[in-house]
Amino acid sequence: MVEEESIRVVHCGGSELNFRRAVFSADSKYIFCVSGDFVKVYSTATEECVHILQGHRNLVTGIQLNPNNHLQLYSCSFDGTIKLWDYLDGILIKTFIVGHKLHALFTLAHAEDSVFVTINKEKPDIFQLVSVKLPKSSSQEVEAKELSFVLDYINQSPKCIAFGNEGEYVAAVRDFYLSVYFFKKKTTSRFTLSSSRNKKHAKNSFTCVACHPKEDCIASGHMDGKIRLWRNFDDDKKYTYTCLHWHHDMVMDLAFSVTGTSLLSGGRECVLVEWRDAAEKNKEFLPRLGSTIEHISVSPAGDLFCTSHSDNKIVVIHRNLDASAVIQGLVKDRSIFTGMMIDPRTKALVLNGKPGHLQFYSLQSDKQLYNLDIIQQEYINDYGLIQIELTKAAFGCYGNWLATVEQRQEKETELELQMKLWMYNKKTQGFVLNTKISMPHDDHITALCFRNAEKSENPTLVTASKDGYFKVWILTDDSDIYKKAVGWTCDFVGSYHKYQATNCCFSEDGSLLAVSFEEIVTIWDSETWELKCTFCQRAGKIRHLCFGRLTCSKYLLGGTEDGILCCWNLLSCALEWSAKLNIRVMESDPYSENIAAVSQSSEGSDLFVFKPSEPRPLYIQKNISREEVQWGVFVPRDVPELFNSEAHQWLNRSQFYFLTKSQSLLTFSTKSPEEKLTPTSKQLLTEESLPTTPFYFILGKHRQQQDEKLNETLENELVQLPLTENIPAVNELLHTPAHVLPSASFLCSMFINSLLLSKETKSAEEIPDDIDMEEEKESDDSGEENDFTEKAQVTNDTGLEEDILHQLSKSEEKELRKLRKVDYSWIAAL
Amino acid sequence: MAGYKPVAIQTYPILGEKITQDTLYWNNYKIHIYGRYSQEPIKTFSRFKDTAYCATFRQDGRLLVAGSEDGGVQLFDISGRAPLRQFEGHTKAVHTVDFTADKYHVVSGADDYTVKLWDIPNSKEILTFKEHSDYVRCGCASKLNPDLFVTGSYDHTVKMFDARTNKSVLSVEHGQPVESVLLFPSGGLLVSSGGRYVKVWDMLKGQLLVSLKNHHKTVTCLCLSSSGQRLLSGSLDRKVKVYSTTSYKVVHSFDYAASILSLALAHEDETIVVGMTNGILSVKHRKSETKKDPLPRRRRPAYRTFIKGKNYMKQRDDILINRPTKKHLELYDRDLKNFRISKALDRVLEPSCVIKTPEVTVSIIKELNRRGVLANALAGRDEKEISRVLNFLIRNLSQPRFAPVLINAAEIIIDIYLPVIGQSPVVDKKFILLQGLVEKEIDYQRELLETLGMMDMLFATMTRQESSSLLEHTSVEFPDKKMTES
């Protein structure tokens, strides 16, 4: 047994993917996104996470491809470092220590040795854009302290800064100002929205900005949903702008396509809008993307877009506006009402997901398995709209049944409630709606639970409500002449002196039902629905209620609002013990007698693990989180672990996960997070690292064939090359008279060596040249391709002829070089 | 991404009287008149206190006579609603009535064993025959002689009466309780059915001509084709058999889903109508014998083009691509999808939708409210449109299943249209109507609460164990605004 480390609280996946814009690799095969302290590399085709780049010690705030080497990636973080990664191997190449908290990162193609970062210097609210010179050094860690100031008083978000027209200027927006800094002239122009003081236009502050990659054109998004296209902004007086208006709520992000012919915008409407040719009437839509679009990015090859959404999702979209892949993390958009549950079938964590959905999240692989649409209605995302909320859910009968409760309350008296019961269908491997009950109660449902009964018994569900009743629902036969069916009906309605029912809970064997009515706990026989006994502690409303398990099944635990934890003995109907604990979460381990309770105090949250039979806790961990812990759950382990020490034994068969108020998912582990997330150190396949576009198929293949032909001819010529005349050893051997020669055995090795050497030197001469040539060809290829695509789109470009001329000269040059090569070899041969 | 999700239309169970099978089948004290091709009755006579029997048209089709379970015989004008004549005299259910050949008299037979002859002009009873010794369940008047008619009875006899004498002129023994009798148009032949037998009698000689036994259960009804060539008999064995009247052989038979109680042929034998024990009226039309076009104008694609590739087996490397199924959206869903909210609301306020499926209208109102655009959809309507909305509210507001949604809509309407009230008398009238409805509802609720209070007191005084009364009441709370408006 290895030495046991102490148990500590670790983050376990589920971090935000939508914090910053995602970045595509040059060949559009990979997509990079920041995720907490890591950078994740996903494949765009398979949606699989292929690498996790870990090394930053704080939140990663920006990533950019290295413009000089598209196989490298820069990242910056709050820990004040810029790191350079090789993303194919997943290794850290270099670390540049800047020293300031870095908020955003930008790179430019022509500024080779410097990058741009956003820092805040003096006051917390004032941000500056500075350029950092990255010193060339071979060491792993380099200090980069050479900062030069570019722009002041800018917004912290990287969406509000954009570099335009191949890095000629940088545009930044904040509130009602647009500032443009020209690198060549080193001047700053500042534009104010003319109507900013007008009350009617009070909502038109800037939200984001994007620059045209080829022209002098800036697109800015506004709070009121308008997009403004600015031109002629190098002149403070003559500048103009045009408006594009489709969004009815704020524009969250803008992006130009690679060629600049179309502009993409997105917002709260969950619709990606593509504006073609910057015209209001030429627009295309990709609707129903699920939730608010936070970021839009475009691949450098131009064939893919991607949108980051507020529900922690990245959608990869084709050029023709077809969603091709979805990378989904743990949805953390909204508050969690249902609490955390474990699906008995998949062992997945189940909680509120997208609006109206229940998400099934695999903790092992840190990815979402699927979303179950509970509400099944069109989702209209609008500010201030009261949506139907999924408030309660429970699994029952070994995962065969799922009960959900949804509600919508507009006013005090208008409550819409609906309870749905879902049956697991083995054929489709999913849940199918079985029964829909509208208004099961007159007031909010506070708890629902299934009876964990034997397979033969009838499934039973209990709901407790604020209207003072608890209802028992049972599965009945609902067959008619057309089909055989089952449905749920109400079997029993119970109440206790018109108190609000706050909690309900079945004992492990399903024979007893405990329902708490405010301060009183009532115990009911689940066969006859008779009231057996009541417990009352007069210590505030019962907030949590749970039965003990296995050997402790005779105990009932209750946590009250006044901070008392009570344990009652069901055999003697008396209070066994009580303790002063302000309990927020109480969960029982399904595989042991252990019960975990999280208490809340002014310093933080503490964890207590105990058995109901013993008032002394098994394990205490103080201050597990500074925030309030909202939900917790025991997750059974796939493989039980063996901890010998008493304090660790509660982790043997299951693991305790909890969710804090800021929705970070945490757990207890003895291992460090690096060990937990076993990095997939696969060597990624690198091909020519250029996308196989249709042009490549037409032109590239043709060229390849030509190259092969050329090579063949060259080789044919080269075959004749290894001639023996000019090798001194051979000459010596052949031209010296035989009688003066030493013995053949002495000469043999030398002779052969000379032959070998001559061959080696030849090839050593030959090969680097070849490689050079090939590389040149390749770069020429790609250059030509790029040129060609441009030409195809900008046909009436005046620079076209020049381009052709330029290109011709290039190819001529190449031909000449080839000729030179051939000549040289011929000469050599002679 | 996921497609548009249509609005979920909630189905509300209608509370109140339970509809059982009995009420459906036997509480129909009505006569329906169906058109030739209509599915719904085109006219209904419902002035019966009890079950109506044997509705019979006069030969000219302008009068209708029917017997009833309570012993009354009623005569109707086809165009009218109230009975023209009521013949009171029978003490028990009248199962058979018929017009005589002169159109001015009605023959009726009843369960009080009597057969009576009535005069239509002065609605008097002319004659009573008390010769049967059991229920008289069938009868038929001669088409030629206005004074002759036959009746069949459960005493196994068929008797022929002559109105000129006051007793029967002929009596034949059928052998089983007689369920149906029929006279041939010529008047010479009589057909009677009872038990499993259909018997044909020669009226002149008074003797049995043929006895047919083709059914295996009681034959309940008989019918003759208009040409007199075919005789039809319906039976409890769920079959209608067609006989040739020359050979008395079965030439055809129809199968039905339930036992047959009555049977009729329309003029020119175009339609056969059968009433069955399961309460279903089956109407079958004869196929028109139009000749097919020898040359179809346009050649349709051959059958093999439709089945082409249907049974193609997937090979190893093939990728199967299914044609995407197009999802059909309702019109209102299409409007909602494109955010045409007012149009969607207009569409569900069409009379056809409002009357047939008010739950769809309510669901759309609910959906608009959920989207937060109900006020926009209700605003900006002219007199006609707003009165349509108000009509719907007046019709459905008091229904508990719709009340929560519609009260909210009513509040919004009042808020919007309060400034323009008094401009249109039509709308004002509607508002006043709505107000009256609300006041009535409040009174009703108050009464219910009083009753509930009284019952609570009664329960409290009773010292019984199960004291929990599960009576639920829905206290509909109306805002005061509605009371004070207009």
C-alpha cells in the first residue's frame, strides 16, 4: 500500500469552455479553447478532446496561434505569463514572464517578435493595451519586461479590441467611444457616437468590434442590436458609418470571414446571422442554436466558423451554415434547481442543463452524454421573460422511471405546474414520456421521491407540496382496446394539520415513508398509508430528511433551519442524539452507512462524514469551500479503492461531489488533479498541415504529378553521375602499374571505402538542395492557391495583372533554377 | 440544430356528467333525418319523452309519423319542429306505425296488444282491433287498398285487417314471434319473419308459399327492393341476405359488425341503411355503374417506379441515406415560428377553431403569454376583431379548465381597451355581458363557499374517524378592476 496522502478538494472538470473566443488551427482540424487553468485541444471532426495543455497556475485568458509558426500556440493567463506551446505534441516550449495580470492576448503577422496584451496598471477599472517584446532566447523561462504602450482606457474584454487590415491599425471600443490607433502614423483617432447623450439612444453603447481583414472597415456591435460599419475613419471629420439592424437585443460578438466578404453576428436570439457584402438585405440565418451566442470565431482556412454559447458549448459550423459538431461541457448557464442526481444506469451526473433540459454528464470522461428535453417547447430567449423552469427530478426503480416537475409563476396567484413521468425504453436507450399530470398540487412541489422497491412491486412515487398535502402516485394499467399501456394515477392524499409538507423520504426497504410538515416529522406505513408516529423537535422547519441505511436503517436523520441535526430511533420512537450543525447539504452514501453533511458557517463550509449509530463523526474537513455549498451527491466508484486509514475509508466505494454557489464542481480526492486527468499524450498526425481544399485536388495533384515527372528525369540523369574518373583512389588503382601496387587485400578496403565515400558525398550534396527545392515549391503552391482564391473572389482587382507578372517571374525564376541545377549536373558528369 | 417545436396543445378533460354507454345508446329520444350523403343529421325531431320507434315517411315524403315508448303516436311535418298531431290512446309502447294508401289514416300497433286506426285531419281514433294476444311489433299497410293492412305479433300470428269491417279478414300462423311483415306491391304476397324463418304467403289462398331458413339467428327486419325483384332480410346474426323473388334463393349477402335491428332501402335502391345493436347506423351507397374511360388521359408512372429500390438490400460498402421526413406544422405553428403573433391569434379565433377545439385557442393564448407578447397580439384590433375575442371569452371564461388563462387575457384586454370604451356600442355590450358573467360567477362561488362551510360544520359535528374531507374548491379570484370597468 502506498503512502496515503491527505484528502483534498479538487476541481473535477466541468470548467467553462466559453470564456474566450475559440481558436482554430491553420488546417481547421483542431480547435483550441481556454478552460479554467488549461487550454483544451479538440478535434473539429470527432469533437474529441485530444490534448489538455496544462501549466498555467491561474485562469487562462487568451490564446492565439503563433503567426510565424502555425503549429505553435501562445496563451496568456492571470498568473502573468505568456506560454508558447506545441499543440501537436502537447508540450510547453517556452514561458515568458511578464509580471502583470494579463487579460487578453493578440498577435500580428508582421510584428514578429512581439505580442499585444491587455493589462490594468493603476486603478482596477482602467485597462491598457500594450505590446510585449518577446526576447529570443534558448532558455525555457524568459523574462519579457519590455512593454510599449499602445492604447489607454479600453475595455477589459478581448471582444472590444480588433486589429485590422493586416495590422495597420487597432480599434478599441468602450462605452460610447471608438478609438483607432494607426501603427504607421502612430496617431489615435477617437469617435463618439453622436447620439450618446440623447435619451432615446441611451442603449446604443458599444459591445464588440471587428475589423475587415483586407479593407479599412470596422464593424461595431451595440447594445440596442445595431451593427455599425465604419469607413474613412482615418479622417476625423469625413468618417461615415452605415447601420445593419436585425438583432433586437445586444450584439454579443462579430466576426468577419477570412476574405472579408461576409460578416457574422450573434446575440441573445441564439441565431447566427451572416451578412453578405455588408448589405442589410443579403443575410442568412442559422437559427435555434440553443442559447446565447457569446463568441464567434473563424478558421484561418475559411471553411469553418464556431460559436461559443452561454451554456458552455462550442458549435462548429460549416461555411454553408450547417452545424457540423458540438463540443459540450457541463452546462452552467442557469441556477440548479433539481440538485445533483446519479442516473443508476449510466452512472452519469444528472442536473439542470440547457433551458428546459436535463443533462446527463459523465464525470469520468468529463463530457456531456446527452440532454433530455423535458419541457418540449420552443425556447424563446428574451430579456425579462419568465420561462418554464425544471424544478424537480427524481430517478426510481433502478433507473426505469424518471419523474420531473416543471413550473412557471408569473404572478403570486398564477402558478403553472406540470409533473411528467418518463419511462426508460430499452429499445431506443432513452427516456420516453409516459404520463403528464398538470397541476398535481395547488402549490409548489417541495420534494418528490420514488420508493426503492423490489422489481416485482408496483412503482410508487410521493410528492410533497406547500399546499399541505403529500400525494402518493402509483403505476396502474391504462390499457384499452387499441394498445397495452401503463400510466400513473393518484393513490393516496395525506395531510397533517394543514402544515406545509416540506420533505419526503422513503426508508431503504420502502416500508416506511417519512414526510416532514414544517417542524414535525410524520412516519407513514407505505402499505396501508396509516400514520404511524410523529417526531417534533421544535427547532425550526425541517430542511433535510433522510433514513439511515444498511445496519443503521433504524435511524432517521433530520436537519432543521435553526441549525440542529437530530437523529431519531425508529424502534424506540425517541431522539437518539442531536448536534448543533447548520446543515446545507445532507446526502447518504448508497453503498455504506455513511452520511455526509456540509455545514455552513461564516468562515466557510465544513464537511462531516458520520454514521447515524455513532454521534462521533468519521471524518471532518474544515473549510472545503469559501462559498456556500448548494448540492452534493455520492457517486459510486467503478472500481472500489482501498484506503486503510479510518479517515479515508468513507471514500472506498463512492466519491462525494459537491457544487458551490458559483457552480464549480468539486470533489474529494487524495490524488492531484494532474494525475486524475490522465493526459492523452498521443502523437497527433500531422499531414502537410494545409487543408485539402478542392483547389488542392485540382491544382495540387497536377503539380505533384509534374514534380514527380521532373524528379524522375532528374534521377535518370543522376544515375549516370557516379562516375569513377574523378575519384583519386580509383584513378590510382586503375592507372598505377600492377607491379608497384601493394597486395590486393590491402587495397580492397580502401578502394571500396573510396567508392562508398564518393557516393555519400554526392548524396549529401544532392539531398539538401532537393529539400530546399521542394519546400520552395510547396510554399509557392500555397501562395499560388491563396492568390487564386483571392482572384476568384475579387475579379475586378486592378492588381491582378501585376500579380500575374509577379507570379510569372517567380515561376520563371524557378525554371531557371532548375535549369541551372541540370546544367550543373551535366557539367559535373562531363 | 433542433427543429422548431410545435406548441403543445393541452387536452383538458371535461368535468361533469359522465358519459356512459347507456346514455349514449338509449337516452336518444330523437329522430334524426339524414341526407343522402351527409354524415351528420340534417334535421332532428326531439319532442319525445321516451324512446321513439318506427319513424315512417308518408308516400309523398312530407309527413312523418312515429311511435314512442310512452304509448303516444306523433305526426310531424318535415319542415316543422313541433308535432302536428298527437294520437293518445295506446297504453303501452307503440312499436309500429304506418300510413294507409289514402294518406289520411295512420295504423299503429302497440304492446297493449291493440291495433288502432287513426284519422289525421281530426286526430281521432277510428277503430281499435283487439285480436292479438301478445305484443304487436310489426305492421304494414297495403299500397293499393286504403282499407287493408297487416300486423304481426308475438302471439305467432299475422293478421290482415279491413277498415271497413271491424275484425280481421285473414290470419296466418307463422310459428314464431313475428318480427317483421311485408306486403308485396301487388298486394298478393305477404312476407313475414320471425325466429330464423322468413315465410312467404299467398294472400288470396291464405297459405304458405315458401319458407326460407337462411339465417342462424332471429330475422329482425325485411325489406323489398323498389323493383320488387329482390327481397332483403336482416338478422341478429349480423348478416343481410338478398333473395331473388322469383326463385327465393339467396343471391347476395352483406356482413355487418353487429346484430342488425332495422334495415331500409332508399329510392331506386341506391342506398342500403342498416341500424345495429351497437348504436351505429350504417349507410352503404351502391357503386355507380359509370363506364371507365377506355383510354386514361395521362399515363401515370408505372407501379415499378414506385417500388423501385424498395427491396434493395444494403451492400457492404453502401451508405444508406434516408429521405428526411418533412414535419407537418399546423398553420398557427407556422405563424408562431415566424413570429407573426397577431396572425396566429387570428387564426385560432376563427369560428371553426373556437367551436370545435377551444383548447387549441386557449393553448395559443397561453403560449403567447409565455412568450410575453400576448398584449401585443391583442392590441390594435378593430371592432369586429375585438368582439370576436370577447365572444370567445364570454363563451369560455366560466369553464374552470380554461379560467386561469382566459382571466389573464381578459385583464389584458381591459387594460388595453379601457381608453376607447364607449366608442362602439357592440363592444360595450360585450363588455357588459362579460361583467354580468363575472358577477354571476362570483355569486356562484360565494354560494359554493357557503355550502362548503355548512358541510364543514356538519363534518365537524360528526365524530367519525375519517374526518378529512377531500372536497376541493377552486376559488376564482377576480380582480376588482373587472367589476368597476365600463
